[in-house]
Amino acid sequence: MNRLNLIFMLVSCVFMSFGIVMAQKDASDAEILSESVKIGGNVVDNSVEQNPIEGVTVTIMRSDDEAIFTVTTDKEGNFEKTNLEPGRYFISYAKDGYEERFGKSRFVAAGVEVYDRIILRKKDNIISFFKKYDFVLWPLIIPSVIGLVFFVVVLVFIIVIYRKMS
């Protein structure tokens, strides 16, 4: 009886697998390829207000033939690229003064619209770094400067003493 149950389960699994495979459409079907893909989104900064960022270069690359499409965000931070073929796409976002961001690889099926909301972070420069961490940095910077001055004074003193001795 156990063998009969095992054989019945194996046959059922084979038929279910066959049914699933046959139910899927072939990606080379002309009907699927005739439908286009639309990729769009909105790019904002990482502030609390999440202000839109104008002029972000959005690069969309299809992985199968490495076709590259470039669009730029408008003053509301929106971008859109239409009439793309179905496939796997990599999307990157770049603008001067902001950290470059690479999106995840995405497979986009025919007739699908992809919409992403992307948050870009401003690059830190020395002034913004001090503004961000000044309560932590000042107790570290003051002793460092005093130590550097002490080192220079001792170095000058040693050089002067060495010259007098020779």
C-alpha cells in the first residue's frame, strides 16, 4: 500500500509540473514582444520635506543587449521612459552634489509600468560634516590641535638644540 501511495504521489507531481510548464507563455511569442514597457518614477532628497530634485540623470540599461537609455528628471523630480522592450533592466541615478545610487536589477514583463520613488542623499563636504557632528567633533578636535602644536614646538626645539650642538 505504501508503494502505491508513493507511485501515486510521483505521478501527481509529474502531471502538476507538466501543467504548470504548459500554462506559461513563451517569451518569444510575438504578442508579448509587441507590448512595450514603461519605466518612470520620482527622485527626492533625504530631507524631512523630501524636496524633488531637478536634473538627475537616470540611466536605464537593458541587460540582455546592454542598450542604454538616459532621461533627466523635471522640476518635480519626475522621469519617464516609454516604448522599452520587456526584459531585465538596471537603473542608476546621478547628480553632482548627491551620492550616486544604483537600483536593483528588475525584470519587467510586457505591458507593465514600473514606478520607483528614489531618495538621493547629499554628499558630505567638510562644512556639512562639521555641522552634522559638531557636538561630537569639538571635544576631539581641540585636544588634537593642542597636541599638534605641542609636537611642532618640540620638533623645532629639537632642531634648534641639534644645530647648536653641531
